[in-house]
Amino acid sequence: MKIKKIQTIINNCTSLLNIKLIKIFVIVILAALAYSNTLNSPFVLDDLNLEKFCQYGNFTEMRFVTETSFVLNCKLHGLKPHGYHIVNILIHIINGLLLFAFSLLTLNVASRKSAAEGSEGMLNENIAFLISLIFTLHPNQIQAVTYIIQRYSSLLTLTYLSSLLFYALSRTNNSKKYVFYTLSLFFALVSTKTKESAITLPVILTAYEFLFFEGKLKKRLLFIAPFFVIIPLILLNLGNFGIHADLSKVNDFSSIDKSLSYSAVKNPLYVYSSSENFFTQIRAVVTYIKILFFPANQTLIYYYPVSTTFLDFRVILSGIFVLIILGYLVALLFSSFKKTDNVNNYIFSRLAAFGILWFFINISPQLMVAVKEWVLLQYRAYLPSIGFSFFVGALAFKFSKKLGEKLMLTISLGIAIVLSLTTYINNSNWQSEITLWEDNVRKAPQHPLPYNFLANAYFNKYRYNDALRAAKQAVELNTYDYQSINLTGYIYERLGEVNDAKGAYELAIKTNPLFAPPYINLGNIYASQGHYDEALTLYEKSLQLKSDLAQTYSNIGNIYLKQGALKKALENYKKAIAITPAFATAHNNLGALYLQQGLIDEAVSEFKEALKYQPDYADAFRNLNSIKRSTVPH
């Protein structure tokens, strides 16, 4: 009886899933559920860059589209992460729906010999459903969705798929051919202002045209040619990364990663040449494939030592594996262009070949562009993973008649549920910075950076002893990690161990004399001890290394204020505010200076500015209240 009930439930479910709208609903709901536990996940790593968009609305021309979306997020949600997460999830769901539409249209085109048969049309719909589910729910996509700043990858995919979908529509709908073609070209151009990886779109589009459509060669080439204009457009703009260059100076993630390369000895985690990058990325390609087939033990930062020579056994094995796949691709292409009455073989060969081409064409920029510190990051496989989904869809098509419609739909749902649960569980690691980095150090215990980030996360939660242990572990793994050495000093200060803190700052300066923060931190200790000349010398040195440090100018202003040099104090407070207009402490200090000079109106204005940017700022509130009390008539 129980077995019959289960069979009845399965039959009812598969009957429902024969309705296209139900399939769309399932894609949306499962994707939303898989990412539902990320809405309150905090900003991490490069997400700190978002503050720059909020403060200045400043972004690069090269990535105008994506960065405009961040500015709009800032206007609507400020620096509250949930709004950014909602947008990222919506973009990802739209990508899943676009892929469903595109793969369904592709299957219908490929099976045009038997498309008139209703059963064939339903099979195509089920395969497209599976392709979309695999892409949308696969845990590989977490970095491109949950890691907010990687909207670059997901929004690129949205414009990329839109261009391809409208191109396919223009080739299958004569009445609206030019409307769809114009829309395809429009989204191709938009993609160039989303992320530079759009450079592969004309190549994918060419492969798509010759795999799935027919016609006179000259006419087809003319149809494709306008899309190739995006290649020189991207190449001309590749050097124009205005805000990214600036942000790398202030962002902890960008500056910490440079501690990998700053070493008297060659660091095994850092790429020093294009050849090293190429050898390492051959291995990385195989690792991405492995993750797509077996999504286990995933993390944010992988311990992935660089390969310095082609004779590295790992490179040789990976190279052989890649060559086998490329050989299989050639066999598929040869099979697909042979005249045959076997429609199933024709569709499988072309769909599988397209999937492999999609993956390798879209992963290829990683082989050619040196990535230095970060040789393996999963968001880079977000767009290429569509090729994996097509390949799995091709396999499902090949075995569909043996499996039967109901069994195949049941398997599809089973795969979807497993993937969505895995994604949901992995997303739980992003609930806080501490859970994220604790998971990372468990999975990559040899990598120093996760320990550094974990130490920062503990520090921000006042868990100073835990922070110290993590920071020391980072230094143990990389003795040239001046960032972590500096952090240990900062933690020692919080623990009241000033001499140990001074020793750590001095060691950080010795390790990297060009790194500004330890000069500031050591200067703060001297200032707190009343050694103002030594403090000023250290502050000035930090400004020689990095001239846009608002906190340093404010600290210098504090010393001059204590020394009675009001004019110099005023100049430095104003410099601090000019660099960071939202710097509440500098506004409060400037207000205190004005108050000392008897400039009541100016003081009130500065205290109000401080409270505007930091409403819970007790000192500014107290200062403002003291003025109000002193001006009340008795």
C-alpha cells in the first residue's frame, strides 16, 4: 500500500511538472529556498568596496552597468546587506529562467526533424528544465550569488544569456527577426559594460550558429559579424579600472593578499609569471570540473599551491585529462556533422559539443590573464558552468527513451533537491564572518589568509584571545605576513599588553617598511604615552607611504590640539574630512576645536555632522548638549 501511495504521489508530481508554468514556478521556488538563509549574511572581503559607491557614487566606465546597480542598492538600502542579497538572488533566478528558455529553444531547433511530435516537444521541455535546475541550484554558484561583490559574474551572465536568447529567436522567428536581432546586439553591447569576460560572447555565438542553424555561409557570417565589435571595445577599455585601482588601496582583502607576494623567498601560493599562471590554471580547470561533478568540501579560499613548470606531475595529469575531453569534443563535432537519420544522436552530439565548447571558451580567459594571488575562486566558473549543465542535459537526452518521461522527471527532481539542500547547507557558513572563516580554516588549514580573516572576525566580536590565536597561526604559516603581524599588535593593545603590541608593530615595519598601518598604530601608542614628537614622526612617515589616510590626519590634529597649535590642528581635521566626509570622529574633534575658539555656531554644525554619520556617537551628543545647556537663559 505504501509503495502504491508513493507511486501515486510521484505520478501526480510528474503530471503537474508537464505544465510549463509549474516548471518555472519550481525553478523560482527552489532557487529562492536554496538562498533564503543568506538574506542577513554580512558583507565580506571585497564587499567593503561597496562603501565607496555609497559615499561617492563613483565607478568605472568599464563596468558601468554592474556598478550602477550597486549605486542604486546604496540609494535604496544604504549599507544594509539584505537589499544587496535580494538583488543578487533575483539576478540568479532570472538567469535560471533565461537558461530554461534558451535551452528549450535550442533543443527545439536541434530536434526540428521531429518537433511536430508532441512527445518530442515535452521531452525537450523536460531536458531544458533539468539544465536550468542544475545551473540554478548547483552549490558552485554560491560565490557568485552570496558573495555580494561578485554580482559582476551573475549580471554578466544575465546579459550574456539575453543576447543569445534573442539571437536564437531572431533565427527562428521571421516576422520579428530584426527586432530580436537588435535586442540581441543591444544586450551584447550592455555585457561589455558589465564585466570584461563578455569578450567570449561572439565566439560562443559563432559556435551556436554553426552547431544549430543552417543557411548560406556568407549570409550567416554577415549576421554574426557585428557582434565581434565587442572584442576591440573590451580590449580598448581593459586598462580603465579607475575605482578598482583606488579601492585596492583601502580594502583589507586586497592589501592582505599582497602579503603573499611580499617575501624574501618565493611564496608557493603566489603566481610570479604568465607561464606559472598557465600551468596552474590547467590544474584549476580540472578542479572546476571536479567541483561541478562532485560539489563536496567547498570553501571560499582554497589552499592551491602554484605550479612553476609543465613537468609538475599535477600539470601533466591535468593536461592529459583536458586533452582527452578536447579529443572527445572533436569526436562529437565530427559525429554531429555526419549525415544521419538518427535524430537522437544528432541532438546529443551537438548539445554535448556545445556544452563542452561553452565551458572551455568561457574558462579560457583564466588561462591567459595572470591572476597572481587567487588561482582558484569558484565564481569564475559561474558562467562556464552553463556548459556543464548543457552537457548533463545532453546525457539525459541520450538516455531519456530508456528511462521514460516519469522516471527522468523524478530523477531531475531528485537531483534538484540534493543540489538545493547542499547549496542551502553551504550557504549556512555565510551566516557570519566567524562561521565563514571557521569553516574555511577547517577545509584549508595550510592557508594563512583564512586565519587572518578569522582573527579579524573574532576581534570585531571582542573575542581577543581567539583572535590572537588565529593571527599567530597566520604568521606561523607565513612569517612574512606583515598584515597578521600588525594585527597581533592591535590585539595585544586590546589585551593591555602594550610592550608586546609595540614589538609586533616594530616587527611589521621591519618585515615591510612600505606598509603604513603599523606606523600609525605605533604612533598611537607613543601619543597615548605623551611622546608626541615620536608619534608625529611615525604619523608623517605613514602619510609618506599613503597620503589618503583620514584617521592619521585626525590623529595629528589631536596632538596639535593638545599642544595648543590650533591652526595646525584645524588644517589636519579639515584634511581628514576632505578625504572621508562621513568621518564622524574628525567632525567631532573639529567641533571641539571650534568650541575652544568660541565659535559656537561652527561647533554646533560639526557636532551635528558627526551625529548625522554616527547617530549613536556619545561624545558628539554630549558636546552638543553641553552647548545647548550653556546657552539656555537662567
